[in-house]
Amino acid sequence: MTLGVCVAESERPAFAAASEQLREALAEAQADPLPIRLAFCQSLDDVRPEGEPTVAVVSLLRELESEESPASIETRLRAQLASVLERGAQSAFVCTIFRYVPDDPDLVKIERIRRLNLLAPELSFDTGACVIDIDRVFAHVGAQQLKTDYRLGGRIAAEVAGHTIVASLLAVGLDDVVAIDARERAQAFQGTIWEMARLLQRRLPLERDRAG
């Protein structure tokens, strides 16, 4: 299976973590685990489902520094999401942006993040794409604990974002690719947001190992 992702440079470690977590979860869930290939793309137009199940993901963070209006971004992404699904993608996802801008808050940037995040449910409704709500999960956990901001920098943030991405994929994105019983076993292995400490202990070196 290919994950064709169009994301900001700072989000790439999160998607690398997501592909590894998904591979681990599926390996625990089924005897013949699905191989996962992560492909970074410049645009959803570059995601070409050919001969294997493909999931397309686009992040709104890519649009944050753009001068393009949210209305224009919505029109473009709506067309691209509809097109990638018509070309045979198994599913498509839109990622929201964590609404935390550190230090001296940039009110213009915060407002643009808010407006971009509002596009996610609209795009989902119009195209059938699903939403990976990074903002909701990260706001619940908190920027201080995650040691990050809207850019998702840092290893902890990457792993928590990876968990959020995998949870969404297992919930709604792989229906025709992975049998429901295998998905349920993968979800149990992955754990919920309330079991995040278990994920981090599995995925990050323990303090005593680092000290050694």
C-alpha cells in the first residue's frame, strides 16, 4: 500500500512515524502484513494510484505561508481531492493545523490557521475525503507536554501526530484493504489517545537507555 502525502517539510517526520506505526500495528494484527510505502508528493495531482492500494493525504499546513486566499485554496483542493479519488485512490484525508503559535502570538497567522482549519470539514463534505484532526488531538494533549507548535517539530510531536494519523487510517481509510478483524487488532495494538504513554514507551528510547 502506498501513502501518497502532500505535506509541509516540518510534517515529514510525523508521516514517517505514522508509516512505521502503521506497519508495526498491521504486523501485530495479521500473519501477512501489508507492506507500506511512503511517497512524498508536491501536489495531490502527483498521487497516481497504479496497481496497489493508495491512500492520499494533504495537509493544510502547506497553505499557511501562501498568499492564496482560503476560498481559492478550497476550490483547488476540492478539485484535487475529487480527482485523486476518481483516479482510484482507496481514500483521501485532509490534515488540520495545530493552533499554537509560540512566543509573541501572531494574530494574523492564528486567524489564517483558524480559517484554513474550517476548510477541512467543508472539503470532507464536498468530496468524501476524511479529516485527520491534528488540531483537536494536540489541543487536548497540550503544546507544553508535546514540546511543539503549529509546525509539529520534535520527536514527541512526530510520534503523537503519527498516532493520530494511524488512528484515522485504521478507523475509516482502509476498509477495502485490511479485513475488519485485522483492523480491530491493529487498533487494539496501537491504543487510544488515553494510552499515549504506552506508544511513546514503545517508540521512543527510555530515559535509562539514553543515559546508558
